[in-house]
Amino acid sequence: MTFKTHNDAAIRIDGTGLMAQITCSYNTLVALFGEPTEADGYKSDAEWAVQFDDGTVATIYNWKNGFNYCGPDNGTPVAEITEWNVGGRNIKAYHHVFDAVKSLRGA
């Protein structure tokens, strides 16, 4: 399945919400989706917006575990985060992100 990211075009993420979590490295997400945005600067440190070719929109972001929320003494550096939230308007968002990560790991 093909997709575009926030690095390619503006993607509307309004109306998305948490669907599930995925375990993978920051480097895996960068390899798949490019560099993240800085997210909200408070509870999240990094975020990707992805629109798949079927129109499904997904967001991938850390939540309350990085420097922005926990500070440099207790937060995890973004490059070391392995637990990511996957948001969307329906569960297909999670499945598409999971499949993309799985296909990269299998490559």
C-alpha cells in the first residue's frame, strides 16, 4: 500500500483519536515515514501524519514519555522511544501502520 506523509503534503488529522499502540524503533518510523514533526510540544515530542492510498489517515506519536512532558531527567530521548500511539478515524489506521512496519521488518 502506498501513502504520503506530512513531508509530502498537508494532511488533515482533525477527528483522529487513539486506535492502538505499536512497538517499534524511532529509526523504523523515520525509515518508513521520514522525519517527524515536533508534535504538540507538551505531551508529545514527535508525530507523523500519514494518508494511505485508500484515504485512511493515521497519526503516530509518543505520549507523555519524552522530554517535553517528563523533562530531560525523567523523559526518554525521542530516538530511544519504542512505544508509539497510532491515531486515526477508524481502526484501519492502525492496521495500515502495522502492515507498513511489518513489511519493513521483513525486508
